[in-house]
Amino acid sequence: MSQPQPPTLSRWFQRVVATGDVAPRGALVALVLLHVFRDLTLLAGYWGFAAIVTDWVVNTKPGTEHMWWLVAAALFAMWLSQGVTLFLNHRWRLSLLSQLQNRLLSTFARQQHALARQHSSFYWQTMWQLHLPAIVNWHFDYRVQQMVAVIVPVFALVAIFAVNLVVGASLLLTLPVVPVFMILVGKGAAILHRKHFVALERLGTLFVDRLSALPLLSQFTAHDRQGKLLDDAGQRLKERAMKVVSVAFLSTTVLDFFSTLAVALIAVYIGFTLLGEFNLGEDINLHQGLWLLLTAPLLLAEMKKLGQFYHQKAQAEAAREALGDLLIAAAPVTSRADCTFTSVHIQGELTQAPMLRIEGLTLKNGDWIKLKGPSGAGKTVLMEYLSGQRPGLATPLSEYALLTQTPVILPGSVRDNLTLGRAFSDCELHRVIESVGLTDWVSALPVRMDTPMGEYPPISGGQAQRLALARMLLRNPKIWLLDEPTAHLPTEQHDAISCLIRKTCANSTVIWASHKPLPESWFTQQWQIAQGVLSA
């Protein structure tokens, strides 16, 4: 069975627009009209300038007054339209980028742990700093120029045909060569851009990973070996970047060659016609010939400019593949915030990667569920699904807390990590710190509760889990989702923390995934994940 084809870049962008009116079509139309108006005034200015030069050369006169006014009006209209275009383009570009960033932030807030753990932090930085601007540049540069490169040549050709049929016919035959070579070169550029983005992401991920493991590298004296690995990866990235740049230069060179050749042939024809050497079609005077020589490059310039923006389409294609459905607004779900949790029934296929199907299970208020299954079977995926971080459940759980094997430690102080912006007294903070066995650790910190954690917090994996557990104890949620909460703790601490959780959550709803032994009497149900199927 064949896989469905992904949507084109334009259709994908229209889906983003349809879910939130991110980029009004009127902005695109307005920019196109301003560009077309600017080029039409330029054509009129060329006509007046050619008339003035003809009067100077042929009639030895300074030119008629109305032609001077025509040139002045054309220059002023060009200046005004260019200024308005730059102002609106900048304003709408920032607006679109801000809305895309807000849409991505909304997705992060909605999917949280389910999304963040799929890729490294550098991947998401690349998404934010490169992919979103690539979409904006494509929309306001390439798409605008794509329309302008069609409309302006049509108007210019109509005007040129009205002046001289031979020049118009020769340009009409030459024009298709430019987009053909632009597409051929652009296809190769798109492939190279995708490879470059992948290489950049891998190098960044490798660097961040080695930076976080500096103590381990120092312990095993592996600096030189890892440094050589980073140098080799950087060299390969440099080679890929140079390939992208070389293809971009090739595209510009090819377009310049054909456009220059077309204009040169027209110039030869006009020159020999004015000298009386050629007699093809209608005669050409100096006014017409000079205007044709000024207009022909403008006709091809819009095509060349589109070729210069073609790499933006390649960048946007790579961004579309990376972003996928992250910018698509999610359908509203029914919230349980205003009602007491009673039960939730789950059945059917949840995900395909990993494959996870449920044979019909019900989670009731006050249940203690022990979730069993091998690593990678989908235990974490199930918790993300129940909490609404993965789409599919119409009424996801609310007032829940999720504790994973890798709890998040913010760069703020210990107090900030515990309160998360809420107000708690020092007595409450010290009580939960003592209950999870972190009193000695906090007392040893330079400024105790107000010690900042920074980018590399002075805390072990087990301590981080206990700090996250203390954070949950302060809130005492109705539903606890525990994903290996004691994975990094020794047996004694595992038993102590498990008993603390049992005592604290005796009247709560708990789903507990653990490879370590737990008393069977604590649990009302046991769920097992085996071969992609969740059953009781």
C-alpha cells in the first residue's frame, strides 16, 4: 500500500493560515500590486527619458516639458512605492513571524514532555531560529516575486509588441529559458539544503551532548578524541555549506548569462537597424530603440530576481518537513477543570510509533494502576496520551502531575524550582524538602533555597527526581502519573520515596510505571503492555 504524498508547501501553508488566519492574503496581494506599480512607473519613466535623450541627440533640444514632468512623476512614484513596500513588508514580516512563534509556543505548551523528548534542545533552537524565519522569507520574498515575475513580463511584453514586433517575439522566445534553468538548478539546491539542515542539527546536537558530558570526558581523558570528532563533523558541515553556496552562485551565473545574451542580441538588432543594415519588420527610431534597450533588462530582471529567491523555497521546503503539523492549531478539547474526575475509558489504536493499541480499559477515580512492560513498549506514550500531550483523547485528564525519569530543573533558584511562580511559605517548602530527604543537600548549598541552579545545576539524577517529587507534593494533584520516579535512586531511597508517595497519594488516582519492586497490595489494577497491546 503506497504512502500518502505530503502536501505541497503552498497547501501546507494554507492549512496553517486556515487554522488561525496567520498570514492574510491581502498582504500578499498588496505587496504584489506595489511591485507591479513600481515597474509600470519605471516603464513610463524609461519612455520619457528616451524621448528626452532623442531630443538632445537628434533635435538638439533639452526635451519637452511634459516629458520632464513624466520622468519626475515616475521617479517620485517609484520612490514612494518602494518606501511603502519596504515599510509594509517589514511590518507584515514581523507580524507573521510573531504569530508563527506564538503558534509553536502553544504547541509546546500543549504537548510539553511528549514533544520535547523527541529531539535535542539544539533541534528546537534550529526550529525557532532557522525554520520559522525560512517560512516567513519564502512567503514575503519568493511568493511575492513569483507573482511579480509573471505579471510584469506580461505588461512589458504587451508594451514591447506595441513598439516593435521583432523585439517582442525574440524576447518571448527567450523568456522560457530562464525559468527552465532556474528549476533545474533549484531542484539540486533543495536537496543540498535538506542535507545541510540535517548536518547542522547533528553537529549542534553532538556539541551540546559533549558539552553536558564534560565531567565524564575529563574523567576518562577523552578530550582529544572527542575534539577530533567535532573537528571532523565541522569540516563535513563546511563542505556541505560550500556546496549550497556554489549551487546558489551557479544559479545566478546561469540566469545572468542567458539574460545578458538576450539583451545583447536585441542591442545588436536595434543598432544595425538604426544604421540601416537590417530591414526586418517595422522601422525603429532612436526613441523606440533606446526605450527597448532600457525595457528588455527589466523584463528579464524580475525572472533573475526570482532565481535569486529560489533558494528560499528550498529552505522553506526543509522547514515544512521539520515543522510538520506543529503549527496547525489543535481542535479544542473538553476540559475537566470545572468538574470532579470520575473515570475515563480508553480504547483503540493510540499511536503507530511506537505501535500501541488498547483493548478497552477504564481508569476510575481513586484507582492505583501498576503499569508494566519492557523499556520502549510505550508506557511513557500512554501517560502523555492520557494527559493530552498527544492528540486523540477527547477529554484528557486535568489536575494531573507527571514525574518522569528526567525531571526538568530550571536555571532559577531552588525556591523557583519548587514554587514555579506560585506562593508557598518557607515552612511548606522546608517540610517537603525534608520529606524527600533533601535537607542536607539544600543546607550545603551556598545560599540554600535561593541558590541558582544555572545551566549545569549542582544536583545528581536522584536528587533531581526528589526535587521534582517535592514540587509535586506542594501541589498535591488529584492524578499522579509516575514514570519510573525512582529509577536513579538506590534501593533504600527507592523504598523510602515509594512509601512517601504511597502515604501522600493514598486518596489520589495513580498510574505508576516502575521496573523496581513495589508492594502488590498498593494497586487496584495492573496494566501490561506487550507487543504493542495494552491490557489488564
